[in-house]
Amino acid sequence: MLQVARLAPKILGTEATELVANFLRSQQNPDGGFPDREGRSDLYYTVFALDALTALQQPFDEERVRSFARSFGEGASLDFVHLCALVRCWSALERRLPARREGDEPPRAVLEAGAPPVEKLHTRLATFRARDGGFNPVPDSARGTAYGAFLGVAAYQDLGAPLPQPLELVRSLKFLETADGAWTNEIFGRGPMPVGATNSTAAAVTVLRQLNMPVNAAVGAWLLAQAHPQGGFLAVPGAPIPDLLSTATALHALAGLQTAFDKIKEPCLDFVDTLWTNEGGFHGHWADDHLDAEYTCYGLLALGHLSL
């Protein structure tokens, strides 16, 4: 995802790229973290800022970020999403070290700079493994979620560690398949949900690809069907407007499936352009008045795919 986001400047151009980088840097709070939508420093939003700045190959105050990350210790008080964000934060910092090169195995050297021991993080991650082999933000859950699977696999990759019992995770995703050939995020009641969701489907596709598992080519057609006539992708079939998160994840999944989306590139570019401001940030959708690091990062990912 970072490699693709690095291509965004091809569309943005030099001046707009600098505006995006300046916007992201301006978001950093005095404690070193980057703010959520209420202005509070949050690991989740910090990760998006770090990934976006890394994709743009732009500098930021790394020492302040390290101080912020150290304040969470081994992550004992964090929920699953923020625990994975802590892992990702340390991985992002480790990749900034001068000795690191693109393609090196992640991370090891940064552990000497104050990050929690890998074994401690493994133990914490394992508490969110669901009984069906997936991951769920609620400990000791019967079933995993698609989002949980995506975060869990990414966290183990960031730790440079193999995922325990990967086939169990793959099997857990079978429970989330929907009657229309996609995936839902979680199960409600018994039997398959009738309609899938774009982000859940993109998450499942990405996880299965990372685990070298086959994905039905028909999923690509399902994702393409969620494209809005005016550009962008819908979060679920029938949603009133497209959004940037669904657009970025759908394009990423389609690229992974090698499903061509040339016919919708121009509308998607127009859609993403409507969400960008000369402040340097991206809105999440047409009704969103806020700018933040999360959607700015998704904007870069979408533009990266649309530049190819």
C-alpha cells in the first residue's frame, strides 16, 4: 500500500504534494502524536500521518513521535485497533532509520530505541484471536471480523513474525462470505448476510492474497459494481454517496485481483479531486467538512492506483 501511495505525486504534482506534506506535518501535536477528529493525539491517526509522510518521502519530527509511542509502553491498556496501531507506529519509525532499505524485513533495530519487546506484543495480539481462528476487537469472541483479520495480519507483518495458524484465519473468513459473493465485516444471527460491504470485501481480498490463497475472480465484478456514476465507490450497495475510504480500498483490492478498472479511472480521479483542498488535506466524502490524516492517506492510496 505504501509503494502504491508513493505514486500519488505523479498526479498531485510538486506544489500540491508539498501542500499535502505541510498539512500532515501541521497536524502533529506537542506530545508528538497526530490528532483524531476531536483534536486529541491518537495512535490510530498517527499511523496514517506517518504512512502518508513516508509515502511522500517527507521528513517529520521522529523523536517526538517516538516519545508519544513510548508513552503506551507494551500496550497493555490499548484496545485491538490501537494495539495494532502501536505496532504499526514502531514499524513506521523503524523504517525511517538510515540503515533500513526498501524491501528489508521489518522491524528489529527500533526495539533498542524503546519499543516494547516483540514477544510481549505477540502475547497481547493473541488475546484478540477469536475461537474460529480470526481476529476480533472483543477478546474471546466466537467469530473474527474482516477488519480484525486485516489488522491482525498487518500487525504480524509489521513485527516481522509469521502469523500463527494462518489456515484457521482463512477458514474464519468463510463465515463472513455473503450471499451476493462478497464479504461482510461480522456475522449477525445465523446464516450468510445477503449483501456484502466494500471495505470488508477489500479487507478479505487483501488478507487472502497476503496468505497466498486464491480469490474468486467474480469478486472483482462485485467490487466494480459498487462504483458510483460520478466517481468513487459506495461503502455498500445502494449507499447514497461514494466515500474516499471505500474508493481507496476498492481500487487496492481490484489491483490485487488484477481486475481492470480503466473505464472508471477518470470519474474516480474527478471524485478524488472534489475531496482535496488547497490546505493539503482530503475530505472523506462530499458531506464531510473535516480534514484529517486518515482520509489524506486514503487519498494518496487512491491517487497512486489511479496513476498507473
